Amino acid sequence: MEHIDWEVQYLSLPAIRRHCQKCGGPSRFVCSGNFRVNAQRKSLDIWLIYRCACCHTTYNMDVYSRVGPDSIPPSELARFLQNDEQLAWQYATDNSVLQKNGVVLDTVDYQIQGLLPTPQMGKIQPLCVAGASGNSAEKKDGVFGR
């Protein structure tokens, strides 16, 4: 039996679905990739900022709430202050952070890369698949997409 590896890659930061006060119902919120760090006395609040796709209202998703500055490694705190892209990806896809904030991931744009076996004597051909989770994918010119 042949072993084939596929790699699934996000194409953009995942959006979330939550209630929007301004729109009056559930709405899609797009991650800005930016953090807000707020200090009050001896505690820090750190949020990942999202914007409603319809009305652009902001939502600050808690990453850290009322924690002492000493409880966050200085290198990580510096990354929050610099709006580090990899750190934004880390928290935007962290299920425990999403659950703690009572939000769910909306559709996620992705692509799959790897090799696909063909019926002709086990030959392998390149595969590139793109789509969005939660949506059915269509095949166009050998590539799947929305």
C-alpha cells in the first residue's frame, strides 16, 4: 500500500460567526490580524480584533483577561504589541480560545496540496484542491473551488 501525504493550508485568517449588536443577528466577523493590549493598574487585557463583514463593527476576542504582566513571557508580549502575524494565526485557530469566547469558526478558505494516485498502474499526479469548509466544492479545470 502506498503512503500519500496531503497538506491543508488556510488561504486567509479564519472568520468567526457571532451575534452583531448593530446588525441585530448572527453575522460573519473577519479577523483583522491585529491585537489590542490594554493595561490597567497591574493587569493586562489582550484581545484579537475582528470586524463584522456587514457593518464593520469591531469585536475584541479575549486572548488574555486581567492577567499580571509577569504571567506572559516578554517575547510573547512583544509579539502582541507588534501584531505578529503568526501569533494572530495561532489564536485565531485555537479552539480553546474560540470556545472560551463563545464563538464558532465560519467557513474557512483552504487549499489541499499533495499527490493523487491515478488508476493507471499506480502512477501519481499532482493535486491542488481549494475550497471552503462548510461549502461543497466544485471541480473546475482539475481544481476544486467555491
